Amino acid sequence: MRISQSALRALLVSFCVLLSTLPVLAQTKLDNATCLTCHDGKKGKLNVPGTDDEPRVLRSIAPEPYAKSVHAKMECVACHTDITDNANKDNAHQKNTGQPLKKVDCADCHQELWAAVQKDGKAVDKPRLGVVVQNIEEYKKSFHAKPSSDDKTKPNASCDSCHDTHSFNAPPADSKDRAAWRLGISEACGKSCHADQLETYAESVHGKESIEKKNAKAAVCSDCHSAHSVAGSSSDPFKLAVSSKCGNCHEAQLKSYKSTYHGKISTLGYSYTAKCYNCHGSHDIARTDDPASTVHPDNRMKTCRSCHNGKKDVGLAPAGYATFQPHGHGGDFQKYPQIWIAWQIMIQLLVGTFGFFWLHTLLWFYREYKERQANKSKPHIKPDATLLKYQGKHVRRFSPIWRIAHITFALSLMALTFTGMPMFYPDAPWASAIMNGLGGPHTAGNIHRVCAVIFAGVFFWHLFYILFRIGRDWKNFKVFGPHSMVPNLQDGKDMLGMFKWFFGQGPRPKFDRWTYWEKFDYWAPFWGVTIIGVSGLMMWLPAFFGSFLPGWVFNVAAIFHGEEAFLAVVFLFTVHFFNNHFRPDKFPVEVVMFTGTFSLEEFKHEHTVEYQRLVDTGELEKYLVDAPSPGRLAAAKALGFILIATGLTLLTLVGIGFFTSL
């Protein structure tokens, strides 16, 4: 077949045009190989003419690290979007390599990727993209994202400051490369920005373990400061979070710290008390037996007085502070013998008291309920001539002054419980809200101490009044008489009789003026007020007591105060409430402590021996009074229900706090 001359001429022209465009096509092929013709890290330092006639250093990309990075499968132009395939119009980078490219925004890129993945319904398959977006949100609120003091147009640190985007690849947590990656974190932080901190850290116990001994478990910068939500070390969020970060490695120490005043206040969300770094240092932490350590015995007082310096309502740390055990606990007799003994005493007291009285309560409820069910159709009290004669009358049991003392005692105790329990259970879900509602620890503490003074005032008034009465009627006073609160042999017999009745082995005992459980209720506060009062006073005035007592007494005082308060609150709102309000014979509320009287029928049923004695001696009539008016009785019941509801609410909160703390 022959080709015409004109066709041959057209073919030659087309071929020449194709040859002339090949360099342009090669130049505009925007794959990674093309980019590496200039940016190949193997060529060493690369300079090109800059816009101001000064040489501009090109970014060198080492191919091997890039090939192992998380971005290895991406093309350069996927991030450097201002490099286009039109060499003659828009691609200023190819026209003038001295013109810097637009700064790549890692955050926008990853957020767009995550949005696209979610839109396509593939988020489950690529969860790591979601983690990166979460990290971005944390970074935006962090100290690193704030404008730099040197150049307000730049942040303190950007993604590329910590992550070399061309070689970044965080190894999986369980991989063999993870340890090496962790060991490089502190060096990366120090060399890029924090050289002074790195130098100090290198001499610390953490730094020596990490840098010298290559221990990948040792704390590095990100363990304490986090990776993306880095906060200023003077900020409240950092202060409140840092102790928990220490606890990720030092679990036992964190637990014991949280049981101290410092730890409880921090747990409640207030940053002004000492954290781990206040005592141990931050970048320069040394072992406690190292003479350079801030908590070494020789340096402890200086460390304590860095906060307890006598300024701003904080007393000057006395000598006793040096031997306080901030990590002391009741589980190690060899190391903390005094704390162990105090803990054992309180545990045995709690178990013994609740074990006996809760069993007593359950058996009593069962027996009383069964008898009332069996005798529904019978009169509760068998009438006699005296009851018929004085029908409708009441017996005066408590004078107005005793009733006022009782209500003051009850209200102050409830206020003490309300203001004290957030400190006892700072991890409870309600603790922070209550503390904030009270106005913070300082205000709550003042309210607590005022109520403690009122509570103690009522107790000591009662004590002096009783001593005055005994002294005035000394000749007629009988230590083991019917009007005495001193336990006697008959109380023991009555208690055994009650247990026989519980099991259906005998009749219900007949009681005199005071029952054995009422005497227990009376004498328990003598122990409780002493233990709670003395320990509370020591913690109220630590500078005074610490000037002549060793520091471990404050550890013991905290145990006695908290556990005895727990015993008192739970006993009062369970056993005491049952004995006086919840048992079938009293339900739903007993008001004798509010009206001062109860019916003659109830008097005979509850205190049969005293009733009979007064009838036999003819003294009953002088104790008889008219029944309270309906309005007064309704007010007394309303007050009773309010106090019971308050007590049960406090009991519920304490119960939640107790189980939260387990």
C-alpha cells in the first residue's frame, strides 16, 4: 500500500509535536518519584534560590522511613494541594521552586477523611481515623495550640513539631517496636523545645531508667503531660489530672494519697492542695532514700514549708509534719504499726457493733411482726383499773429542756454528716455537687466545725447538768437504781430474755424506766464524742498538736474520726431509727421525744415494771398530763417525718459512698 506525500507530511508533523510535548508531560507527572527528584533525602542538603535571592533549603524526605510511615501509600500532592498538574498556569511551585508552598493543615485533612469515611459507612473499618480526629480536638484546647509568645502567627507546637509527618508511625501497643518508640519520646520533646526540662529529667529517677537503662516502662513526657491535651502546668486541669497520671504507675501510692486531706480535696475538684509533684518534684524526681530527694527525711520540713509557710491562713508546718505518713495505710504492720493498730481497732468495733445490733434488729422485727399478726383481734394492751380510771391521759417522760437538747443534738449531727461525708467519700457521684453547693471545702469546713462545737456543747451541758443533779440529790441517788443509766445485772437478764423471746423460747421481758438498748444509746456517745471530738480537734489544729506530737498521730486521727463517724451515722439511722420508729409497735413514727409524753397504755406496754411500781406506790398520778392537742401532735409527727426522711437520705448517700469506695 502506497502513502501519499501529503499524508506522510501530516504524520511527520504529528510525530514532531509529540516529541516536543514529552518533556512537559514528564515534568507534570505528579507522582512521588517526581517529587523525590528534588527532595530525595539521599542527596544531602538541598538549596534552591529563594524569593529574596537567599538560598532556600528544601525539605529532604528519606525514602526508607517514608516507606514505613502511616502516609506511605499517599501521594505527596494529596497533602500539598497547591501543586497542580498545569505547569503553565497555576503551578507556581514548578515555575519558581524558591516560592514556599502553602502550609499543610494536618487537622483539616484528617477531619475531611473521617467525615468521608463516616459518610461512606466505613467508620467501623477505620477506627484509627476517628482516634486521630479526637486527638485533634484535644490538641485545639491544649497549651501547644495557643499562639507562641515569640511569633503570634504560629502555635507553640504544631503536629509536625512532634510527629515527622513523612516518617511518623506509632507502633502498635503490643509490638516489639513500641519500646524503642517510647524511649524516643522524651528526647523528641526536649530537643525540639524543652531542652532545659530534658536535661533535668535525664538526671531524675525516671530519666535514668528511660535514657540510661532503656526501661520502656519508665515515665516519659507524655505519661505526665499527655500527648495531645497538653495543659499548662500551672492550670487547674493539669493540677487535678497529674496525680492520677502518676497513679497509672504508682497505684498503691495514689490510693493512699487519696485518703489524705490533700488527696480528698483534689478528688473533689479543687486544685489548691498538694499534689504528687509538690512533694516529690516534677522533672527532678529522685528516690525517697536519695539525699537529693525533696521527701528525704533531711529535706521534708523544707518541702512541707513550701506550702505550709504561715501565709494565707496556712499555719507554719511544725516539727510533727516531718513524720506524717502521706502514704500510710492500715495494711502493713511492719511499716505503719500505729496505723495498722488503729485500723484493726475500728474494724473490729464496726463489725462487732453492727453484727450484734443488726441481728438484734432483724430478730426483733420478725418476732414483733409475727405476734402482732397473730393477735390482730386482741387488744394491744390488756386494760386494768388504772388504765380505765385515767383513760386518755399521757405520762410525762421528757421535760422541755431534754427535748430541746435532743433536737439540737439531732440537727447538729445531721449537719455534721452532710458537711463531712463529701470528704469521707470524695469519689462518690454526689460528693462534688454537695461540696460545690456548700460553697467549697473552706466554707464546708467552717460549717462542720461550728456544728461540732454545738454538738459538743450539748454533750458537755448534759454532762455537767447530770453531775449537778447527782451532787444535789446524792443521798437519794442509787448507782444501780431504776432511774440510773448505769447498766446493771437486770439489763443482762433482760437482753437474754429478749433473745429467748426472739426464738419463741419465752415471753417478752418487762422493762423498768430504761431498757438495755436505751442505755447503750446513752453511753455510746460518750465513746463516740470522745473519739470523734479529740481526733477532729487534732485535725482542726494540726499546727498546735504537731508541735509536740509525732506526725503519725494525724494518720491515726483521720482513721478514728472517719470510721467512728461512719459507725455513729449508720447505727443511728438504722438501729436507733428501728428501735424508736420502725419496729411494728412504733411504726410509722414515735413522737415522745418531740411531745415529751406518751399514752398511759404505751407506758404500761413499754415500761411495765416502772408502771407497776408507780401504781403500787401511788406516784403515778403526779406524772400524768393531758394528751397533746391535735395540732401539737400533727406538728410533732411532721417534725418526726422530716427528721426521719433526712436521716434516711443521708444514710442512702453514705451507702452509695461506701460501695463506691470499695
